[in-house]
Amino acid sequence: MSPALTEILSSARVVSLPLRTRFRGVVDREVMIFEGPNGWTEWSPFLEYPDEEAAVWLAAAIEFAYGELPASHRTRVPVNATLPAVANDQIEKVLSRFGSFSTVKIKVAEKGQDLNDDLQRVWAVRSMYPDARIRLDANGGYSVEQAITIAGAMLENGVPLDYLEQPVASIAEMADLRLSLSKAKLAVLIAADESVRKVSDPMAVVHAGAADILVLKSAPLGGITRSLAIAAEAGIPVVISSALESSVGLSMGAHLASALPNLNFDCGLATASLLAGDVTREPLVPTDGFIDVRRVDVDEQKLDLFEAEDHRIDWWIDRLDRSFKLI
């Protein structure tokens, strides 16, 4: 079932949600939510994304609100904590908001920082949470040499490294890195994120033998159904993650994770803990390392409180009109 644009607009609200700490240069997160027969859904491509990418996110939002969802295999999913590239004296404060966890994803390769900054953050997390497994997410910001250096340093110091997430930018570099790590006898898994969701063929990284794991984010990939098809075709382990959405958007990711037959890794779906405001009074935050698989009830007072300024609402409506035409 595909709605008319006027139907989407009839319930659409645009909000600007403040973050507790800067995350990849962002201090607030603008999102549009709207309601369909299944409940509320979210459309929130990042502001710099072109209309072609935004249209893929819109298809995912429409599917979640109007489409038929696959069968679920679980009622809750395990999640990791996420640490932005904060100063070391802020680490405990940020991570305490996630409650108990067994895995931490640490953001690295931040602009204005270097490998030493990243390693100091890793050592601090390792000291504070000695039982936690660690992932590093570089968003493609490392060179092959930098990725090898930090992976080697972590293994040498006994850090339980889950994987490096999108350590380098291109698929060719990912393949080169994976081969170089093997030659150096460094047992490190490589996870692909941008090399799956920001390319025309999400299978290209698999065919190139450039990744051990795929990071799947429902909205950027066009929805739950398409994400499940990619997981099935890839034939390698997947991790379900998010794109700094509100609890409504995270609910879509939770439903995707619940539909996977096998879920071998903690999911990156606990990022509501990074928000200082949300669209609901019952945010999808973790309890004992898990989030529930459920629809999120939106609170009108929250929508009013965090409503975006008029010119930003107009910007989103114009963007919606352009993106809808591309579906």
C-alpha cells in the first residue's frame, strides 16, 4: 500500500532533537515523522544527503508505516553502547546512560583528532570497562596504514576487538586492508557500513571479498524487506545498526533485527541514550543490554516542545515533495 503525498503530509511533523554531546559534528537531529495504518514512522536522511538517497530512506519509512512486516524471531534485541569522540573525562558520563552493556562502539577518526587520541580513548574505555568488547567505527576516515596500526596496537595490548567498522573509505581499500591484515597475521574482522548503504550495489563489497561482516541500517537501505534480502544474499554475518534516529526510527531497526533468523552480534540500536530529547515519553532505551521490539507511541507535547522552526519545516516539506517523486 502506497500513500499519496497529501496523506503523508496530513500527519507529518518535523522536530529538532538535541543531543547530549556532539556526535560527528551534529548537536541536534532533525527528523520528520508521520503516521500510517501500522503506526508512526520516521524519515530522517541526513541534511547533506541528495534527493536520490533521501528517496530510499522515504521508501523505508513508507514501508514501516504502510507495508506488511515480516515474522519476528524475538521480542527484544541485544544492543551495544556507542561512544562519540569525546574527551576522556567525559567517557564515563556518556556510557553510564546506556546502563549495563557487553560491547562498546567507539567513534574514531574524528576531524581534528589523530591516532593517539583514538588509542587514548580505547585505553580509557578498556580501563573503565574491562569486560566489554570493543568496536571501532571510523566512518571511512582511516588510511589502510592507520587502520593496520591501530588494529595491531589493540591486539598487542589484549583489547577484545569485535571488528573495525568501515575503517577506510573505498571497497578497494577495504579489500587491500583485509589482505594486509591477513598477511600480517592480525586476526581482525572488517565490517562494511558505508560500502553497503552508500553504493549502487550493496553486494559489491561482498563480491570483492572486502568485508567479513555487513552493517545493515534499515532506512538507508530502503526498508526492512530489502535489508533482509541483502542479508540473505550476502551469506556473511550482519549487524543491525542505526543512523542517530529518534525512538521511532530505532523501532524500525529493532523490527529488522527481530526478523533475522540469526543475530550473532549486539545491535547498534541504543542511540536514543545519546538524545537529550525524544518524540515519546517512553523512549527506546536499553535495559540490561537489550531494547524491546515494539512500536513507539508519539507524545504530542514532545512534538510541540521540539518542533523545528518554520523555515526548517518548509525545507523538509520541499525535500519530501522532491523525494516522493523519485520513488
